[in-house]
Amino acid sequence: MVSQKVTIKNPTGLHLRPAGILCKEAMQYKSLITFQYRGNIANAKSVLSVLGACIKSGDEIEFCCEGEDEEEALEAMVKAVENGLGE
């Protein structure tokens, strides 16, 4: 299992469009990809789970990846967030 913290840079947080982009990225990997925010764990492959976490701009989340491609998955998730998730 690998994990890394990242700060959300989107000015509007993780609303529907960036949440969809995040999930689409996560679905490309076989590993279980979750993130933790304020003690809650959300499934990065579920748009409803991501939206339910109510992530706002400037919030810090911690991605956790577990599986055969965990290193690549973690790198891709962090890169997607740092690049603004399409915004």
C-alpha cells in the first residue's frame, strides 16, 4: 500500500466535472484507490463517493492505493489533482 497527501487546487473544489475526471483516471487502474478527508474514506472510483466527501479548494486529502499497479495509480492520481482536474 502506498499513500500521499495532496492539496486540491481547483477554485471550486471537487464538483461534478472534476470529480468525474478523477474517477475516470482512477478507473484505469486495477488497484483499490481511496482517499481520506477529515477522517472519512471515499472510493476514488465512485463519483457519488467523491462528491459526498464535499472537498473544497485548499483542502488536503490523502490518496491510498493498494494493488498490483499501486505506484502508477498513486502517481497518476496526484498528478491529476496537481494539474487541476481539467480546470
